[in-house]
Amino acid sequence: PTFFDKIAGAPKAELHIHIEGSLEPELIFKLAQRNGVRLPYESIEALRAAYAFTDLQSFLDIYYAGASVLLHEQDFYDMTMAYVERALADNVVHTEIFFDPQTHTERGVAIETVVAGIERALADGEKRGLSSKLILCFLRHLSEESALATFEAALPLFDQYAHRLVGVGLDSSEQGNPPSKFARVFAKARERGLKLVAHAGEEGPPAYVEQALDLLKVDRIDHGVRSIESPTLVKRLADTRIALTVCPLSNLKLCVFDDLKQHTLKSLLAQGVAVTINSDDPAYFGGYVNTNYLATVEALGLADAEVYTIIRNGFEASFVTPAARDALL
Ligand code: HPA
Ligand code: ZN
């Protein structure tokens, strides 16, 4: 087998995937028809043609439009099941999935409906060999009050789905919405013993990564690629082994880097940072986990040892216990 075959066939963990970002155009149109939702796109082709992003916000506008077709428990099941199939095909054995409850509750969909549909698919996936956890993300372009209300509404779910729903995260428009805006809701989540992650240093400055560490006290940083602009921050990440969930094709499609060859993943890895490779929003950015690995290996010329380190980092930075981790491999 070739080096690429070995990577594709290796058991992997995925730690940065927005389930709403796994909605393929075909399923968006199918659900729109099923639910009588009108989309501002004529056809699957017209929707796909709109996937020409210039920055994070230009993507988020289309991503939220796509999610508008999700209304019923079965819709969340179908979306999640389609991702489970893709993950299994890529030999992902463990995945930690983000969902954005406010995207749905703002349209009148109950948070219980969202979680029930996702959970049913993940339970089915588990029977087929895909271990999984779920992370509730707050939308940072909305208010602190909205995040606090979402957290309160989710409290019974953290008990009911304790086996799955293990943490909270922070996503959406980064610039102008620093981690400091959400210090109180993250403190509440921490008091409850939940795992904590936040998107930081994707478009925002290294100072946002430092805020996520100091004020939110996160266990991992999502993206974090702009950390490289601060040598002291890179050293801190390396020393503490706080992992970065890097998403190379996302960074390329959202113009964080002009070319994958300019991606700083290899340099971060060389400086001792616990880098992982993930798909972010695979239906929008051109591929699932294996495509991200292969494109990155090709563009940066990663060696065998570097790739195996990245794969191992994915398991080490995951939220499964060391014993459960060994059972995955
Ligand atoms: N960044 C911020 N918010 C997001 C992303 C992302 O890459 N994907 C989905 N929501
Ligand atoms: Zn993301």
C-alpha cells in the first residue's frame, strides 16, 4: 500500500466537525422539499456555486441558510447519519461533534429535538464502531444573555445525555467577539465539570487564543493557527500540550492562507504544538477527514513520523478516558 493508502486506512479521531457543516447540498434540497422550506437558491448546482468564500463571514451566511431546512427530529437524525457514514468510510473511530443549538432555537426548534435526533444517529453509529461525543457551541455573534439562556435550557440535557454531551464550545464570527464576552457562561460550564473548547486564532489575533486559555480555561483551541504570530504563545501551547484542532481545507477555503503550501501546521508541529487534522465543515470546504490529511501531506510534504504524530495527537487530545482510548485502537 502507498503512504496515502496507509493514512486513509489508519484509525483516526476527529475533534473539530460542525454537524451543520456536514449537510451536503443534495440533503439540503431534499429536506427543503420535505419540510416546505424555500431556499434562496434555484438548484443544487446554484447552491454549490455559491460556495466561493472570501472569509469566515461569507461562509457563515450560507452555512446558516443551509441549516434553515432542519426542523424535525428526523432531519437531525438524517444529517448526523450521513456524517456517520462518511466518518466510517474514512476510518474515523472516534469523533467529537459540535452543534449550534441557537441556530435552531431561534427558528422555533426545541433544543430537545435537536439533541434527540443527533443522539439517535450517534447511538446507531456506535453500534457500527464509531465512538462519539457531542459538544454544544455558543454562537459568539449573539449576546452573552443568549448564551446563558441556552446553557440554562441545556442543563437537563447534560444529565440525560451525560454519556455523549460532554462539553461546550464557542464558534461563529470571531472578529469583534472575543472570548472575554463569554467568561461567565464558561465559568458555569466549568463548575458543572464540562469539557471546554473555543474557536480562537482562526481569523482573530493571538490575544484571543490567550483569552480563551486565561479567561475561559479551555482544554483545547479550535483552529488556533494565528498563534504562530506569537512565539511566547507557541511555547506556552507546546509546554502545556493544549491541542490545536486544525482544519487545513477550511483555512484554505476561508482564505486564512492563500495556498495550502503556506499552511503553518508543519511549523507548529515542529515547535512541539499538539496539532490535529480535522474537517470543520466538510460539505462546504471540499472534503472529509481523509481528504484533509492527504491534501495537507501533499502540500507540506509531511513525513510518515509527522503524520503518525498528528494521528496520535487526535486520540491524546480527545475527551475519552485513557482506558476507553486504548479500546478504540
Ligand atoms: N469558525 C467559526 N465558526 C464556525 C466555523 C468556523 O470554522 N464553522 C462553523 N462555524
Ligand atoms: Zn469550526
